[in-house]
Amino acid sequence: MELTRHQQANALISGMIFSATVLFSAATFADIKSAKVESAKVNSVAVEPEFWWSGMHNSQLQLLVYGKNISQFDVKLINATDINLVSVDAAQSDNHLFINLDLANAQPQTLTIGLYDNNTLVQRIDYAILAREKESRNRQGFSNKDVIYLITPDRFVNGNPDNDNHLDMLEQANRADKDGRHGGDIMGIRKALPYLKDLGVTQLWINPLLENNQAQYSYHGYSTTNFYKIDPRFGSNQEYKSLVEEANTFGIGIIKDVVVNHMGSGHQWMKPNGLGFPTSTWINGQAKWQQDSKDITYTSHRRTTVQDPYTVTADTAEFEDGWFTDTMPDLNQRDPHFATYLIQNSIWWVEYAGLSGIREDTYSYADKAFLAKWSKAVMDEYPHFNIVGEEWTANPVTVSYWQAGKNNKDGYQSYVPSMMDFPLYEKIISSLNEKEDWGSGLINLYEMLANDVVYADPTELVLFEGNHDTNRLYSLLNEDMALYKMAMAYVLTSNRIPQIFYGTEIAMTSPTKDRNDGAVRADFPGGWQSDSSSVLDNTNLSASQLDALNFNKTLLNYRKKSVAIASGTLQHFAPKNGVYVQFRQADGETLMIIYNKNEQPVELDLQRFNQIIQQSKQAKDILTSKTYSLDSALKLTQKGVTILSITQ
């Protein structure tokens, strides 16, 4: 029967068409289904990527084929139209083959790869080359028009309690354990889509959903044990794809959290009774670890060593090649086969699921030459796409090094359009908490923006109020609602791409000393049927939660139609007497954002701002709808933020 590309893709996932694409659906290699076997010499094989597409910008495709003693066989293409077998690398491992194909002229088809023993066919592998979705190459990535909403999926909404546990997964759900799995899943995110649209967010960055089959602390998702499979406790590959499709109908895109620096120690590559590593240099410290699993070099976290003109090689290697923990082996991106594997994996998920962005975890920890190659490959494939990298430092110079377009003195060129703006995030928190004085308080936030001169494009940075690794904003600001609203307004009206963390819209709290991951990533109220209060249904929320929610919802939905915020210019005036004023302008829209830290009423002399206000006579507060005259000083009756839309 002839299938459409949609039917063919779905059939590949469900197993209707047997090919190499479904062979990695189980937790261990022993559970993998077998391809057609012409003799008993090969018991089972698996192929990654599971399938591919014709018409890709890069026509080269590397297949990693797994099978016991598979390297002894010769490889030939039996049934392939306009597909060239470029090379086969069988020297790296007895149990792995790297098959390199050229698809430059290939049309959608199912090709057949034959494994031969002395010219005798011993196994056929059917491999699907699919048609791309129309305009896939031209997909639009997230931009300044968007607001990104970060979700830790295990802690958000439990839409399907039946998948909380899985027979093949080591860790079982225990909601009472703050560091354990709680049961949130993809179905829960889908059920929350109406709420998220109503809230006003337009992109979802979801912490990693790939399989993390670790004995404990697996909920966070950063210990991948299968790069091509959604963890069954979250759902399935098809459910992930369906989430993206459904989210798009709500005007919401999906950003995938990608990790190329490390994986989970539970990956089948690490298992002593498995097929082993595809090459002898697959992970950093591989030879030592194989001799003694406790002989591990850990990363120094000294991220400047890859930029420092005076650094020594040993320091750079310790940072780049060291492991995070003994459960997170460090990947060796200098291995050319693994580099290609990781690049193809990122592109596969974008193409398969229909993503609008990638957030790259622990960006600088991976090999810097590889990062340039990886980011270029993704952006070459999708020219209008977006990638944001995580470089956790308060130093703008260190962050700026990694952004596309930066002219670095050492000649290093990156292709990542965006980076997380940790320096500005940290300055928001400290400036709001500090006492107002000549050298402290809002003046430091004002002066931090002068550092934008080091960035290739500061407006492409992602500015956030918090994430899954930082303590909760409301708590960091001592549960001061006025300061909280100022911080949220700053992020959401900045000349950056804003990102908020789930639960911040209702001012969720956490301890503030040291790391508090379990508390920071607490369950979203209403995400479980037994919850006594619910954000999704707006029931039994406290007065402060409702106040925060209404504030954020109003500002988020205003932002959706504001050209000034999405693409306008930014001008600001040096803070005076505890008041800091910014202006955003575009296409006849002028916004005046006033940050006031004074506990007592003050008057703001508007003559200082005449170069922007000019002859305007009136303004309207977008949060309260109150109208103000601009003919005289503006009375600020209470601490907080005021956002005025000035009538021209």
C-alpha cells in the first residue's frame, strides 16, 4: 500500500512498517526487535538515526548500526535509488558499523542495506527515507516577539497517572520525595495548553524529555540514556510530536532542551554486558574508566579557560573533559563519529517533531570546535531557526564570546544566535535588593546595560527571572510583591527575549540559601487531581498568588500586541532618588516604564524626559487602565512599577 508521509512516519513509530527505525524502542539492547534475517549469523540489529529525510541541506548521512560481531560483515546497498554508499567504518568496534551515505539526489523511499559474509547475504536492513514537511527548512525560530515559559515536566501536570511507573525503568514515582519522580508528563502539558495560551506565553522550553533510566534523581532529564527515545514515564515519541502539533494550534512553539556535553551512566553504551562503546574514544576518560570505574576526572567548572589567552592546556582539558558526576559521563565531541551522531540527533528531533528552537545545556563545557560545527550545521539546515546556549556566569564578556557574529580576538566563530543573559539576571536581583545609594541599587542595573557593547546583538539574548537551577524569584526578593512585579516587568519589557519559569506567575517560593532543586522544582498547584488548589482552574489560590497571576497575565497579553516591546528602541535615564525610567518606542507606540523603590510617595518631574515625551499630554497605565496627565509632575504613591502608554 502507498502511504502519505504523515502515515509513513506514524507507521514507522508504531511498527506497521518494519525497518531499522523502530529497533531502539525498548530499554535494553536485548529487547530490540530483529530486522529480516537471512541466516542465524546475526541475531538482532539496531540503527540510529531511526529514519531520515530526502532534500536536507546536508546530503550526507551517517548510520550507526548495532549488532553482535557485526563488524565482520561487508555492506552493500541492495535496493536504493540515487543513493550512494560513500564508506563503511568497521574498525572501531566489533559490535558497531558506521555506514556513510550520500542522499544528494535521493527521493523518498525505503532502501535496503545488505550485510554479507563472503558474498552471502546474511541480513537485510530496510531503512526509510521520508519526504520533508513543506517549508520545514524555513521554519521560524523563537524571537523577541515571544515569551518563553520553562517547564520541568515531571513537576508540572500529571495528565496520565498510568505512565508514572514503567517496568523497564529503574526509578519509580514517589511524590513524597522532593528529589524523586512525581509523575508529570507530556499529556499534562497538553492539558495545560489552554491555560498557557490564556496566560499569554508563546513558546515552551521543556526540560529534557528523553529517556533517563537512572536508579535515582532521574526526573530532571539531564542524564540521557537513549538519545532517540522519549522517556516512557513522560510519554512516547509520537506523543511529543502530537504535543508540538497541538501547541502550534494555540500559537505556541516548542523549544527542545538538548545536552551534548554529557549523558547518563545508565546508557547501554556503558553496560559491561552490552555491546560496548562504538569507538575507543566515545567518552572522555574512557580507557581509565574501563579499567577502573571509579577512576574519574571531574570538571573544574573553570569556564574561562576556553577563552583565556593565557590559559594552559591542562586547565582547559580539565574543564572540557572532566565529568559532572560519576552518573554523567562526559562526551567526547572530538571523536568524529560521535560528533556527527550528536549533530544528526539534534537535527532529527527538529525535523521529526517540528521544533521552533533549541536550548543547549552547559554550553561551554563541550569541545569549542565541535560547538561551532554543531551550531553551524543546525543553522545551515534551518536558517530562520534559533538556538540559545547556557553559559552560567555574571561576566558579559564570557557570555558574549559564544554568540554568533562576535569578532573574538582568537578568531573563534560561533553560530548560536542567542545566549542566556545570566549577567543581567543576577544584576536584576541584586539591584532590587540593595539599598538605594550612590553606588548601589538601581544604578547598577542601569550601568549593566552599558555592557551591551560587548555583544554581537544583545537583543537576541534570552533574559529570565529564574530557571530550574535558581532559587525562586519571589523568595530571592524577600517576598516583596512590589519588587517582584518590578523584576517581572523588567524581564517582560526588556529589549531581550524574555523567559519565565513555571509557577513564577503565581509567585511560587523556595529556600534561598544554596541550591534547593527539589523545592525550586516543586509541583505546580493543580497539576495533580488531589491538589487542594489549582492554577489551571483558578481555585483556592491565595490573595498574593491571584495578585501575581493577574499582574503577569495582563502584562503578557499586552506584550503580545506591543510593537514597542517586541522590536522597539530602548532608551533609559540614570536612576535618581530611587526611581529608574526606561522608554520603549516603535511605530508611533511609546511606553514609559517607571521603577520606583521608594516606600513613601514621591513626585517625578517629567520635564527631564521631554526629549521623548515631547508634546504628549496624556498617558494610560497598561496595568490598571488609569489615565495620567503629563502636564505636571507624576505622583508615584507607592513602591512598584508603572507602565504608561503615552498618547502621541
